[in-house]
Amino acid sequence: MPVFISPEGRPERHTIKPEGYFTRDEWIDAHPDVFERYRARKLKEISAAYSQFDATGTTMTSLGFPIQVGQSHCANFDRAVRFAEMNPEQTAIYITDANNVTHLEIPLTTARQVLTEQHLAARLAHGKKQSLRAQVMDAETVEELDDIEVGF
């Protein structure tokens, strides 16, 4: 059974771990700081919201239809555009938008523009995630953490 030193300096045996204990004149807190736990929870909230955005986030293109902006969607569309560019006979591609509607015969120049818009939206969301994380790390009170709005 562990021996703890009471605040009065007496050794005590406990079957239940106390909230904290003294060790050589130093108070040892048995629980992490509540504020740090709250900060960690806020960081997890940001990560979860960004992961959700990565899976389902969209942006409206200049062509007037929404397109997904997650990492895998950006990579897939980038591959489709690059593959089409390697084929000299191919001047257009099709795009399936976020509503699962297929748009046929999109010129490659327009597809490149949509690709740029898609990547820009993804980069803006990633930048927002990094900014939110920095705000959380700079916060000094629970109230400041509460004021940070998480959303993409």
C-alpha cells in the first residue's frame, strides 16, 4: 500500500489515491490541470471538425456547381486533369460534382480553373484549422477557450 505524506508532514497509508500529496515539501497534484485538459479537448474538437470537413466539405465553383474539397477529392481530380493533359487528343473531361451530378465536356482550361478553386478552398480550411489551434494554444483562460468558434 502506498505511503503518502499528509499536508501536516505525517506519513499516511491510503487505499484510495488522494487528490494530491506532498513529496519532500512539494505538492503533487494527482490530476492534470483542468485548464490543460480543457485545452486538449478544444484541440480535439478542432481536429474532429476539420476531419468532418475533409470528408464532406464543398465549395461552389465558378461554373456554378459545388465540388468536394477534401484531400482525397483534390487528389483524384488533380490526377484526372493531369491524365487528360498527357493525352493530346483529349480537350475536355467530365466532372462529377458534390451533388453527384455529372457535367460533361468541361474544357481542360476550365477544369484547371475548377481544380485551382478546389485546392484554394482546401488550403483556406487548413489555414483556418492552424489558426484555431494557435488561438487555443495562446488562450490563457477557460473563457478565452470558450470564445473560440470551431467550424469550417
